[in-house]
Amino acid sequence: MHDAVNKVTESEKLPFPYNKSTYCRYEPIEQRIDYAKILIVNDLLRYESDLSELAHKDWNGTTETRLEFERKVGGMACDNIARNVIRLVKNPKTMTVHLSEVADAAEKFRPDAVVMSGTFADFDYYNPEHIASFIKFIRETKIPVLAICGAHQLVGMAFGASLKTLDDMELAAKRDGRVVEYQYRFVKIVDKNDPIFVGNDDKKSGIWQEYTKEDNILRVWQNHGVQIDGVPAGFKLLASSYLCKNQMMVKQSDGQMIYCVQFHLEKSFEDWSKNPTRWEHPNESRDGRILFENFLKLALTHKGQ
């Protein structure tokens, strides 16, 4: 009976090319990090003072509705980041601030790492003083930084890169109806030797899935319609995809450690308390969770150095 169950005929073969399992391997979440002090940055808009003149002009009559949405998403995004820290660190300490406050907060809080949320609005709708303040901070800080989705784009822009839609248009030319990369997608690791992928070349390791160990692939949650055009000077490309070439990059020079991911690795622990669906299964975001944990470990090592 056991052999009969495990036999797979040609017509019954599963479409997924790797372990062809009909089940999902259970993995308990272990807290392997003793202590970490993390500054969480909300990169979304909150109040009218966060807006540029262009936003006031373009959003005339809809400003409060748009800001209400941004505040809601900002709360969810920062909560997801905090959940990762709490579930992965035995004794975590976090502080959440807005993008406009990051430089002052980093000086006073003195975190082990900074983790930045995604965004929704284009950056020319942001108060230019807030953008300028962040650019100065990110170009000078020696604190390890993890920049997620819109923050990935913001860091790229701060280091001289331009942003485009996924179909290669200028952002101002196509504000609505953009091509988007959404739900779980595969991205290809292009530099598997970076320490954030530790263990991916160990065929016997139970950390990564077969598709990562065999073909250097990550399965991650996507939700964006903007991309960095190329790779800014000083950064190294780590992962790519057919629709968005710059999926992941890192700066490891000038005393800085800045990891940037276009995808949402922070969704690992979202919706655990709700009725599960196929988008909320604990193992769905395991690749993102591993990357998040590896970043925290690297950040603590960087601080020690």
C-alpha cells in the first residue's frame, strides 16, 4: 500500500519540477537570535505636511482619502516587520518612526539595524525636504539597513538610480493602470555567494527549499509596479526576474551594509491568527523569513566589526 501511494504515473506527475511532493513540509520557527534592537521605518505618507506641492495639486479633492489609505497600509507594513523581529529574536527591542524622522531617531535609539517598509505613492508626491533628509542619512549611515519594496527604490534613487514602470515608462507618464508584479513569484539569485544566502549550496541542508538549493531560485511575495533602472554605483546585484531585473541588491563598502529587496520578505508572519488560505500558509513565505533572519545575523556581526 505504501509503495502504491508513492508511485506516480506519467499522467499523475505534479507540475512543480523539484521534489514533486503532495504535501508541504512543516517547519517550526526557532528563535536563534538572542537580542536585537531594530528601528522600523514607516515610509508611507501620513499627513498633508508629508506631501509635495505636486501631490496637493494632483490629489485635489481626494487628498484625505488617499492619506487615510496610506496610513492604513503603513500600519500593516510596520506591523508585519515587527512580527518578524518578535518571532525571530528572543529578546527584541523595536521602535517605529516615520521616514521624515529616521536620522534623528537613529542617533537617539542607536539600533543594531534599520528596517524600512514599502511605499505606495510616487516619490515626487513626497515632501522634498523629507526625501533630502533621508538621502543624506542613507548615504552616510553605518547602521545596517534592510530596505523593502518602495524603500528599495528609494535607496536606489538616493544613490543616483532612476525609477521606471515595469514596462519601461517614466513614472509621471503613467500614474495609473501600471503593469504590476503581484502575488508569489520566482526570482533568480545571481550571486549565491553573498552571505545572506548562507546554506543555499548545501544539498543536505534543511534550511532552503529544493528549488533554491538546486536552481538558485527564491519564491517571494511581490506587489509593485515600479522598478530601479539598473544597479546604482557601489551596489551589487543579488537577484533578478524577467519582469524586474533589480530584485535584490547590496552595498558592502565604505563601512556600510545596505540590503535592498524589491519583494516583500516581511510577510512571513502575516495573518497567522486568521483562518488560513493558500496565501496565508506559514510556509508560503519561508524564503523571505530566512532572508530576514540572515539579515539580522549579518547586521549584528557588522555592528561588532
